[in-house]
Amino acid sequence: MHEHDSEPHVDQGYEKDDLYRPKSAFIFSFGILAGTALFIVLMIGVNRFVLNRRPTLESTPWTQTKFDPTGQAVVEAAPTENFKKHFEQEQEMLTTYGWVDKEKGVVRIPIQKAMEIAAQRGLPLSKPAAEPQPSTDTPKQEGNG
């Protein structure tokens, strides 16, 4: 006997079982394509939903964009000057006395004075939480005896 006869014959090459199952390959390919199509449809739907919910410039209260009569946004001629003016107005509000609501008697005081008053009087404290009551149950100790 030859040495090669005692060893089982091993085919070199590729797996041939899958070649005889084209139905499985077709089902797998169809599943991948259907899943991809479903994903694309879902993403288009999510995109449309998000875009419809996005606030417009007119609906945001913090925007101060000015529009000309044709509806085009007006570019500021001197944004640095406008910022400086806005900063000065805010500094004036933080450093001077003034009325917030004259009818209700609400006033504005300088922030430095407010900090001094808070340091003198202290900050208001909330009610202290009730202290937990000690447990009346005594823990049982397990012993080796």
C-alpha cells in the first residue's frame, strides 16, 4: 500500500455545497436588498419629520434679524458698533438703579450692591431634611457555632 492511500482524499478549492443551494443565496440577497430599501425609506421619513419641525427664523424669539420689504435679511452695516451699544446697555443695567415694574414696586439694583446684601444677610436656606431615624431592628449575627 502507498502512503497516500491511507489518508482520506481532501479536495482542494472552494466549498461546493453552497453552489447547489441557489435558493438560499437568493433569499439572503433579497433580504439584504429589502432591509436596505426599508432603511432608506425610514431615513427619508425621519429626515422629512425633522425638517418640518425645525423652527424658522420668524418663530425664534431670540433672533433679531431685520428684513427689508422684499423679505431678504438685512446685513448689519456695523456689527461691532451694534455689539458695543448692546454691551453698554447691559453694563448700565448691571451697574445702576432702575425700575423693573413701577406699578408693582419692583426695582433693579446694581449687581455689586446685590452681592453685598447677599453676603450680609446670607442666602435663604431650604428646610433641613428630616434626620433618618435609627432602625429598631437589631441585625442578627450569624456565627459558626
